[in-house]
Amino acid sequence: MVNPFYKSSRWLKKRDRALRRDHYECQECKRYGKATPATTVHHILPVQDYPQYRLLLANLLSLCSTCHNQMHDRVTDALTEKGIRWQERTVLPPPIVCNSDTTLDR
């Protein structure tokens, strides 16, 4: 079942902002000199484990579908080695929490 968050206008706007920031190019392919259109925005720190970072632009990565499928196991949804490496090299600020349900966007 799809998380309702992914249908929200806040997510759709933030997703579009991430794609525009990355010029609609897959950031994983780009690391290897390939120009591939990005079709997906990946949460480096997964939403289910880190909901406070769900709308933080620094936690979002524009990817092609092939690279996105390589970031986490499609059956268990666990991060793969590639997904873990992106986490290790990503530095995120501490979240600004307004209340128990809301985190400010950055």
C-alpha cells in the first residue's frame, strides 16, 4: 500500500523542487559521467525510519528508475549497500520540530 504522504501536495511540490535542483538528471548516473533523466526522488534517510526528514531537500536524491531500484531491496524495502553509502556521505542538519506531528521544511 502506498503511503498517503506521497499523494500530498507538500510532497509533490518538494519532489518537483528536488528534480529542478538536480536539472532532472539522475545523480547516481551523473557520478559516473552518464547523463540519464531522473524520474524518481529517493529519500536518503527513509520516511518510515526518519519522518522528520521527509520534506528536507538535503535528504532527497533525483534518480532514474534503475538506480532507484538499486538503492533498496524491492521485496524487504531494506537499504542496499548503495543506499547505505549515500547515507554515509550525506550530512543532514538536526530537524526543527514544531510539535510532535510537524517538521519545518528547509
